[in-house]
Amino acid sequence: MMPSSERYELFKLTDVAKSFTGAERPVLNGISFSVYDGDCVVVSGPNGSGKTVLMTLIAGLETPSSGSIVSSRKDGGELRIGLVFQEADAQILGDTVEEDALFGMRDSKLPKEVIAQRLEAVLTQLGLYEKRHSPARSLSGGEKRRLAVAGILMMEADVIIFDEPFANLDFAGVVQVTAMIEQLQRNGKTVMVLTHELEKVLGLANRLIILHKGNLVYNAEPEPALHSGILEQYGIRNPLCSYRVFADLIWKIGEQNAPPTN
């Protein structure tokens, strides 16, 4: 991947803080970092570290109490950000797979044939085309997350943010999601993954951000964090306790980096 100095800065957070009435401390405090086109950023931290609130701020669902978030596309247009929530069922809005993927296109002014072509391409890309007439809620957990991404891709989002995408998934479901993230990367999408399960996806990341009690305590390449003691310092399980090298930290079928059996 090209260095960040040669890629376009999609959004930049500067000294961002977020407080809620009645809270003992800010949920986020003085957060500053940038995300560039083509990045795969893993954001980790213990429960309560502020990961989900960070996602809502980046997506514009909440506003910072202080600081700034500036975003733009290379063509000068408005940056489009898609969210894949932890509870996949809550994101299903259509009865069938096809209807759900099309939900965000209801007011689109694109010709129907263009939308139909895009739908076929997106569902094929995500392995859902053969199930396009199936009830959306009948899908497996991994398939429901892929369906959420289908709706996001239909609206041509520039950035896709996953919130704990491996929650409540079995091995097959995790593999579906990691394969999808890898494919999104290959297609040039910018991806952020909020997770404490580093062993499942960190091998895809070019950057790791660690939050602790609302503070940013690490923002750099992921591999050095595995050897510096910073994960243990902030209560994050080091995946090298079970895996040998950084490249193993992505779950795939039939490879040595699948979860340990002992």
C-alpha cells in the first residue's frame, strides 16, 4: 500500500471529545487521527473505551462536544459512510434479500436498468445473488452482515465501518465476514473494523487504533503493538498468545491460521 502522504485524506478528527449528561467522564477525550482512501483500520479497546461512540461521530449520527471532524471526497463531493451494526437483524428493513439491498435506493433518480445491474453485481460479489428472493431474516448471521454491506454498496459508500462484526458468529460466519472485508479491500474500499477480537482480522489491517477510557493510546501499524506490551497494558488479549505471526491473524477456511483447536 502507498504511504498515507501519497493517498487522499478522507476524514480527519482533531481533538474530538464527546460527553453525555450525567456521565462521570467524557466518553471520548482529545481524539485526533486521519483515515485515507484504501485504509483498513482496526479500532480496538476494552468495553466502554468509546469505540461505538467514535463510529457514530464519524458517521455524523452524533456531533462532538468539542473538536472537529472534517471529511471530503477526492472529487469534492460529500463523503458517504456506511455502518454495519453489531445487531444485524436491526439493520434488516426489507422482506427479501433483494428488497433489503434496494431499501436505500427507494428515492434514487437512477434509471431502473442501472439499479438492476448494480444490484446483480453487488449481490453476486457478496455471494447472495442465488438467495435474492429468500426472506432476509432467514439468512445466517454472517449472511446478514453481508446483506447490510450490500445495501451500503448499492448506495456507493466510500467508507464502511463494522461494529463488532464477529459478535455471536460461529467459525463459518466469521470466515464469511473476513472474506468480505478482504474483498472490499481488494476493490479499493476504505474499511474500519471496531473489534476486540484481533485474532480474526488484524492481519488485514494497515493501521491499529487503541482506545482506553475514551483516550487514544495507540495509532500506528498493527504489528509493533503485538510485541511492545501495549495490548496487555490496556487489557486487550494479545492474539500471539495463540498464533505464531502477524500474517496468521485472519480467519480463513482450510489454512493454518484458523482458530487453534487446543
